[in-house]
Amino acid sequence: MRYSMENTNVPVISAKDLNLWYGDFKALKGISLDVGEREITALIGPSGCGKSTFLKTLNRMNDLVPNVRIEGDVRLKGEDIFAREMQLTDLRRRVGMVFQKANPFPMSIYDNITYGPKLHGVRNKAELDELVESSLRGAALWDEVKDRLKKSALGLSGGQQQRVAIARAIVSEPRLLLLDEPLSNLDAKLRVDMRSELKRLHHDTGSTIIYVTHDQVEALTMSTKIALFREGELVQVDKPLELYDNPCDLYTADFIGNPSINFVEASGTAGASGLSVDGVMGRLEFSREDMTPEAPASGDLKLVLGIRPEQITISREKTDAAQVEARVYAGMPAGSETLVSVRVGEKLITVKELGSTHYAGDETVYLSYPPKKVNVFDASTKRLIKYSR
């Protein structure tokens, strides 16, 4: 099924000033987030930051938690999910969910998949058979279990059980699909395969997906939008590459990227023409057009430069006066790439090279990088003041 695109100006799910308490502990703090038709929104952040709590609020799973209190507004295609007339069975038919831990029902694979459709009145055997096959194909499981549909789902491997849970969630063609780290317990190859299957599923059905993950690769490659949480608050919501290229603050910059971004302290002077920077990475000049609205108009500043490891080029020969001299601290070849830790003055900096290259300890090397790509943060406010272009 491919959903109609009428009323696309109405978000599929819209949260406004959402607050949630577990007893006296405030787990969500004023969350406002709209998710539109056909978007895949990844929720990321450290453990305990509120992303799974937010996800479970969207289909009222948190209603089952003792001493929970919720304030704010959540709407599914404009309908208040907390309204008295909103039936939970209807809400959970329209909002499917897959949890981190595989949770098949203690019944056959076939009965697991048809449980929801039967609950909503589907009785025709041929229709149920078709739903079972299509949903299991969507979960990349049909070929593995088509000859054992009447056997217990509990007899499957952990990865297969999780895919049964995905098939069970998508069989009713939910308007919104909530995924709470559904691939984290799968092996590495199957995770990659299931990413592709979920992307294809999204394309084929046109459903909207909200996806909690700790895996930055999943977030960056699968999503159309990323929402970063910290201590119950939303820090930044943006397109994946924009979040990566222009993190709003030092927290976001440090959280996004593997290996982590390099932070280098520097000093600077802001003026009408832009920003002049001095530090161990050399002298840099940035024009006012590259500055964010939060950049000071004038004055001396303590700064932090953010330079991604893959943006730095390392060379054994100095061919340009702008190159920065460094000493190799450690080289870490990993087949397809090499991480090199180098010391510039007293600062350790990570460089990422494609391919396998060997560097000797204490070897002198020279670094270059594109100044336009550098993020500049105000050290006092920790906010981004110069964009990466």
C-alpha cells in the first residue's frame, strides 16, 4: 500500500511543549517536534536522555507506567491522541511499534503476524495469507520461514524473532512506525541488510518512521531528519548532513561523528569584516557572511575550532607555507582507512585517511585543511559562530 499524500501540510505527528514526569523526575522538558509525511526521523542521544520515553509517548505506551504525568499536546494527523474519544486499539493500529528486545508472542509465526489483522476484523484466509507473506517479505524473513509458519516464533533465532516483530508491526500498514533500536541486537551483517530493507519498506509504503538509535551510521544514512536529545531536552533538529556539518554547539559537535571531531582552542577578534583567528592551527580569516547570527559583532574572543578528522590531509613533505607541522603520536591502520594521532604543540589531533598507510612514531608530518570547512565555536557560550561551507 502507498499512502495518499492529501493534507501533507498537516504533520503525521506533532508534539507541542510536551513534558513528562516519572514521579518527581522530569524526563521530558518542553519537547516540540513535527514529523511530516514520509519522513524518517532518527532520535539520538546518550542513554537516559529521553528519546525512548518520547517515542513511547507517541502511542501512549507510557500510560502503563506508574506515577507518570504528562502535559502538552500530541496530535496524529491533527487528532489529539490524549482525547477521550481516541481509542487505544485504533491508535495502536495506526501507530506501529518495534522494541529493542525481540518480543514475539508465544504462538506460531503465522498467528503472530495475523494477531493484529484478526483483532481488527480480518477473517478471510486468503487475505490473511497474503498479509503474512507481504509483511514477512518486508521484514526480509519470508524465504527463511515460509515452510515453518505454523511453528512457534519462540523457536527462531534472536535476529529472526526481531524480524517477526517488525513484520507484525507493519502488517496493518500503520501510518506511523515507531522503532526503538530494533536492530541493535542483530549481528553486524544483518544490521546492514535490515537497514536496506527498512529503507525499501519506507519507499514502498510511504509510511512515516521515527527511529531511536545509538548507531550514528544508522541515523546519518537512514534518516531524512535527526533530532538530538540531551537530559530530556531537544538540542538540535536538522537534516543529517546539516547536523554533521554545522552542529549548533559543542555538545552536538562532539556527539556526532566517528571518530570524534577535533576541538582546538584558539583566540580571535571579531569585527565588521568578519573574524580573525590565531592558534596552533595557524592564522585564519573568516568573512562576515560565514558567521552565524550568534556571532559577536566585535571584540576579542576565546574560541574553539572544530575540525573533522577526514577534513585534514597529512603529508610527509611540506609543499605549502600554510601547512601545520606535527609529530606522529600513533598510527592505526584499519584496512579501508587509517587513523593517525598527531601532536601539534601540546594538542593531540586525529587525522583520518582512506586506505592503509603506516606512519612511524615521532615522524614529522605536515597537515592541511580547508578553512571554509572549519566550525568555530564561542568558548564562553559553546555556541556555533562560524558555519562550515
